[in-house]
Amino acid sequence: MIKGFLFDLDGVIVDTAVFHFQAWRKLAQKLGGDFTHEQNEELKGVSRVDSLKKIIEWTGAEVSDSEFQELMEIKNQWYLELVQTLGPKDALPGAIEFLQSAFDDGILIALGSASKNAPMILDKLGLTSLFSAIIDGNNVVNGKPHPEVFLKGAESLGLAPEECIVFEDSIAGVQAAKSGGMHCVGIGSPEVLHADVHFEALGDTNPKALQERF
């Protein structure tokens, strides 16, 4: 019996991925390099530390430990400037309605996001009250594809992994869900994600249908 839903944030509930891309690309250019939209797919669902490591590798820059910390803060400030205008209107198609329906049906809801800014973004979207737990980059040691963020999410809801469905749009996120023993709904292409079932957006399905399916 499915009792809990665990959601990634970026690309599932709201699309701030474009803001991450703009901020990371600006940082790459600051380091004297650049990266492509294709390479950006490797940053989705990945922690800030691991994302910066990839960008340093791509640009060939030499960065000290102190500079590494400074670069992470610079990127985050650029990102935060871009997301200040977010509001409920920016939620992805059907996301708010899906979350509200799940909440009304008594399904426990948690967030499992690499983003340390997740609580602020949920607040801007007006969704905080629907979540029983928020597990983000501040609460985990291991980033996706390690399952820690989702295992902690299930634990925080008092549920076993098999009682939960994870909603993800990234390869690393789907891998994290599956290695954690959870069902997984992919938001995006089945050719890329390899989840149990796929939809273009949350608005293309409903909580009851997914409970019955799993």
C-alpha cells in the first residue's frame, strides 16, 4: 500500500533548472571556460559541491579549497537573485493541484531535494504547509544517486521505502529512488530516465491512479 510521496523539487514541482544553468554557466565563464546544455543534464539533481567539481573539471581551472567555498557562495547568490520573482504561477503544469489532491487524500508528502534553497522556494510557491518533511542539501551527507535523501524522507514520514513513490526528473534522482527500494515516477523522457512509469508533468496523472498502479 502506497502511503507516501517523495518529491524532487527542480523539474518536478517548479522549473528553476534554467536559473541553475544560468548561474553555473556564468561561474564557468568566470573560470575561463563554458559548458553545454547537454553537459548541464549531468548537473540536475546533483549537490552544489559535486556540480562545482564537474564544472572545474570541464573548465580545467585550478581552484584552492578556500576558492572552492567562495565559488559555491557566488553561484548561490547569483541563483538566489534569479529566483526572487518566483510565485505560485511558476509551478509546473498541474503540480499544485496534484500536491493538494494528495494531501487531501491523506497521503504523506515529503521533499527530497539536493537544493539547500528548497524551503525558501516552497514558501514562495505557497506549498510549505502541504509537506510533512523537507529533506534537502542541509540534511544529507551523500548526494544523489546515493539514496540517502529519499531514505531519510521515508523515515521522516514513518514509512518503509516500499510504501513510497518518488517523483524525479533526473537520472541521478531515479537511480537514488531505485537503489533505495522505492517506486519511481519519472517526469520526462522514458528513454533517459528509466523510471517505473513516466509523465511529462504531474498534471498528466493523479494520486489515486498511482496508488492503484503500485
